Amino acid sequence: MTPSFILEGILTVVVALGSYFFIYDFPETAHFLSSEERAFVVFRLKYDGQDTDMDDSQRIAQSDEYHWKYVKMAFQDWQIWLNLLVYWGYNCPLYGISLFLPTIIKELGYKTTVAQLLTVPIYVAAAICTVLVAYFADRKKIRSPFIIAGMFLQLVGFAMCISSGNAGVTYAGIFIATCAIYPTLPGNITWLSNNLAGSHKRAAGLGIQIGLGNLAGAAASNFYRANDAPRYILGHGLEIGFTSLGILAAFGLVFNYRRINARRARQLANNEHSSFTPEELSTLGDRAITFRYTL
């Protein structure tokens, strides 16, 4: 192991060790909050997914009950599997770029040290984009436009890479694609988290999404083959294919969320929720007619 690798990794190790003391599992254990603030955060989490225009009598608290049936419900939930395709749509490109960006830049004619340094501006810009997109998505309380726009920008970036052998154009394409990929990743995980009700179903659902989604790394590690240098037509083409799949899946989610939300609004207007007990609606979680999907 060279000193450069130690220097690159030491900050991550230090932050990881310190995070044990600064990251809290639950609002109830967050001692930096006052008792009123903790109660407010708990209330917000418990009633997450409820329409703000609902009457208080229609609001149903999410279930925190531990039971294996919630794991089964997660495996049977259509939205998790469709969201997994969205996850692959940016995670395959993410792994492909992360693993082979220095190699790609080196093949463009730069030496090893310069190639490593040329990756820095890309990741700095991507980090800034991630924070900005997260801020505006939270402010607007909507996820899908930012995710879909990011994936279209990925297409633009990889289209530039695959269509030109010019070093500057390829570098600019990778720059655009990376700045689009990194904000999309946390946005999509948050999107699924918003749309799963009940802490244990949410935990199982996110486990499926991230666990199976990271299999993309096994595939992407074979996209950029040495004998395809310097154009890497196959690698860029596969990234475009996975990104296109993710865009189609994202549009499918938005279409179904809108359809289900509209149907549930009609059911509430007809007072159909009164045929369920609060306990039954709580157990149904995001399948309850009182729950609204985040778009």
C-alpha cells in the first residue's frame, strides 16, 4: 500500500470512527434536541406520507410493530422492484466511472499522476451538485423531477463520450455524467424511503433496493475492458442502456403513484376509510387509502 492510498483513505476512517458519537439512531436518543423538538420530529415521522390537507380524523400513525409479515410485504411490493431498476440506471454508471475514471483519463493521453488529479474537479463538482439538489428537492417536497432530469443528463454525458474520440469532449462528457449520477443516488433512496410506510417494511425495502442494487458493481466492473481502449464504445453503450432502463422505470413509478394517489383521494372523499379501523390502516402502511405517495 502506497502513502497516497493511505492519505486518500485516512479522512474516511477518521470520520467513520467519529460518526459513532455524532450520529443518532432515533429522535428519542438525540440529546441535542429539546424535549419539544424530539416530540415534533417523532410526530412528523409517525405521520409521514399523510396529505397535509387531510382532516385530523383521517391521519393514521405508521406502525412500529416488529413482525416478519412486513418483510414479506416488502418482497411483494411492486414499487420496490420497479425502483430497483431506477437504482441500476445510475448505479451501473456510477461504478463504471468510479472504477475506471483514472484509466479512461490516462488513455486520453495523460500520465498517471495527472490522470488522478483530473478526477478531483469532477468529484468536487458532483459533491456540490448533490448538496444543491438535495436542498431543493426537500424544499419542493418532490423527488422524481430531479431524479429523471439527472438521468437524462447522464445520457447526454455518455452520448458525448461514445460519439467522440476527442479527449476534451470525452472528459466533458464524464464530467456531466458524474455530476448527474451522484445527486440521483441519495435522491432515489430517499424517494423509496418516503413511499414505504412502517419502519420495519421501510428497513426491509431499502435493504432489497440497496442490497440487490449494488450487484450493479459486479456488472459494471466488466464494462470498460482494456482491449476497448481508448474509446470504450462497449462500456459507454452499456451505461446508456442501463440509464435508459432507469428512466423508463422512473416514469413508470410516477405514472402509478399519480394514478393511485388520485384513486385514494376519491376513496377518502367517499368516506371509504371509515370501513377500516385505525389499527388496520396502520398495519396496511403505504397501502392504506390514507397514505399519499411522494412524486
